[in-house]
Amino acid sequence: MSTLLRPAVAPPDQQLTLYGVDWSTYESLLRAFRGRHLRLNFDEGLLEIMVTGSAHERWKKLLARLLEISAEEFGVSMLGQGNFTLKRRDLDKGLEVDDCWYIAHEADVLGRPELDLAVDPPPDLVIEIEVSHGLIDRLPLLAALGVPEIWRFDGTALTVLVLSPEGSYRETDSSPTFPAIPLVGFADFLRQGDTIKHLELCRRFRAWVTPFVNKADSSDRIQP
């Protein structure tokens, strides 16, 4: 069957949207573009190719770094998968996340050379940098693929979303993975990413988060 490719109107050099793309073409493009600063969103024949700029990459690295510092301080074991491509042929959906980790399901995928989300669980936590917006809404794709927790940052606001039993995301005041960390304070450190050298910023963040670790440990020791 032939594939009809019809580019949609989009900002030049930022995104390209193609219609009528079959699954094999999508997978071929994934292989062809591997390692480049691109995000491919695929939803039932609709393919969007987005270029990620330098600001996007900086925010992604900083958010991932602060999350991993949090994991170190709280003793949360996280298996990083990087900008993993989440895709399921049976759902005809796929996308490349900015970064992701297995936490609750780390033991289920540890040491696996390849993952198949048709049988393997999706990552437990995904980060999304939204400094630009495309035609495809990525949240329904992530929901269909079963990702339970998303941290989104748009350069100003940080939002944590959790997947509801109904299959949609709702905003939460605290992260299920790091419930003791105030999200407002976490976002303050992200917003300083363009004004403070990142080594110093990470040192300050670690010093800031440590008291919340101690408070959480104290709460755990309190008996009812």
C-alpha cells in the first residue's frame, strides 16, 4: 500500500507533519534519525518530526540532573533510559521522550538489551520539556502507553502529572516518586538554569533538598 505524505503548515526548520504514514515507514525514519536532536511523534498514521533546539536540550539536561540528585539523596533507585522511544505497534502510537527512568519496575527490565512495550512495562517517570508545541498532543500518547508520572517544564512553570485510573492525566501538588520535595522550590532551581553555572546550581540544590530527606526520615520513624 502506498503512503501519502502531505506536509502540514509549520514554522520552518522546527517541525514537519506528515499524514498517512504506515508503521514500517515510521520505524524506518526512527532508524534513519537515530542520534539526532529530533522528536518523532506518531499517532495512527500522523507523524510529526520536531527539531529540538539548544534551550530544549539545556532544560532537559538540568531537569534530569536535579531529579537524579533527588534520587541519590532520597535513596530512590532509578534506571535511566535516556530519550527512549516509546512505541507500540498494536496501538499504532509512538514518541521519543526527553528522558525517562524505571523505578518501581526497575527489576523487571534490568539487563534487558531491548524492551518491547507490548509486553514490558513503560517507564515509571518521564520528563517533557515544552518550550515549543507541535500539532500532536503528546499527553494522550503517553497515557495510551501507560506512563504513570510526567514532569513537564516550559522554561517557567513546572508541572507534575499522574495517570488516573480513567486513563487521563491530572496535575498533582506533589510527586508520587518524591512526595517530600516541594515542587515550587524545585521549579525555582530550574528557572535559575540560565543565570547560575550548573555545577554551583546543583550544589545549592543538593544542600536545599537534604533537609527534606531528613524530615522524611524522621516521619518514617514516628510510630502511630
